Amino acid sequence: MSGPAGRLVALEGIDGSGKSTQATILAQRLGALLTYEPGGTELGVAIRALLLDPEHRPSARAEALLMAADRAQHVHEVIEPALAAGRWVVTDRYCGSTLAYQGFGRGLGAPSLHGVLEFATAGVAADLSVLLEVPLELARARTAGSWRDRLERDDDDFHARVAAGYQELVRSDPDRWVVVDGTADVETVADAVHAAVVGRLGRPG
Ligand code: TYD
């Protein structure tokens, strides 16, 4: 007999939205496995370096495929085995990031990416994606001063398209997305994220 099913929760948002902090706290509260993209596996670390190095200039399609390759390995090595063992998994970014950044930000279009994502994940979809909503200016202010990777160096228009893309993803799939205001202090946001996840998915068994 199989045990209780694992669940996959993805934290999503623009750079500086606070999702890495929130993913860490959420995983702790749920007793879930914490992981992230890009770079959640050994192969992924190498792919991440290729992706974020300002020296490289991948085309939009190459960028999408590198993200997808990272995810394929991540699902195979980390996510799927944990879910199969009945664990809950919290991932800092998942398919929503590719749809928002490459689909909307780079203009590839979400529909053209669905097949790639389905292939990369072997159909493992997030049970819930949590969008941490923070105005662009606040996100910018939070990341100011720290080293900025290749994507973070993209112009404001790109990041505005990503932010608008996230809104569109929520609108088009409200059952699989929930929006949490990410502007408050860390504990307040953490409480809201936890409540949203438990409200939608229940508690780990
Ligand atoms: P992330 O590790 O979340 O950034 P940070 O190290 O600043 O917390 O993600 C790195 C960048 O990769 C970020 O700008 C978002 C981007 N990204 C995509 O464009 N598409 C994707 O599918 C993923 C997973 C990330």
C-alpha cells in the first residue's frame, strides 16, 4: 500500500521579492524538503553558472532550454524521489519562473513553453505556486548593492514584463496559484504564506 502523497509547493516572484527567505521558513514549518532552481543538483550548479554569468549571451530559446535542462535533472534527482517517498517539497522557483521570465520577459510566449516544461518535468507539476507580490521599486531597493547576476542586470522593462507575466499566470490558473503580499516584515509574510498553503493543500500527513 502506498503512503500519503507528497506535495510540491513552489515559491515564485521577481528578484528581490523575498522568496528564498520565505521558502526556507515555509519548508521548516511544514517539515518539507527545501530545494531551489536553477542549481538544485550538481549538474544544475554548472548549468546555473552558465545561465547567470554576465559573460554569456544565450538566445531566449537557449536560455529557456537551459532552465528546462536544470529542471529536468532537479525533478529526476530531487523532487520526484521525495514526492514518491511521500515527502512535501518546497522549491524556490519552478515552472512559473520559466513562464514568467522566458515566456513573458523574453517574449517567447507561455504557450510555446508548455510542451518543453511538460517534457522537462515528466509531468510533475507544482500542486501550488505562491506568488510573493512586491512592487518593482521595492524589489530593486532590496537587491541594490549586492552583486547582480546576468538576469538581474536586465533592464526595468524586462522585469516589468516578468511581473506582469506572473499576474497573468495567476489569472489564467487560479486553482494552482495563490498571491501573498510580500511587502510586510518577514514573520508577517511567513505567516501569510503558511496560511495560504495550509488553506489550499492542508497539512502534511
Ligand atoms: P534565483 O536563484 O532565484 O536568484 P537569486 O540567486 O538572486 O535568488 O534565480 C536566478 C535567476 O534565474 C533569476 O533572475 C530568475 C531566473 N530564472 C529564469 O529566468 N527562469 C527560470 O526558469 C528560473 C528557475 C529562474
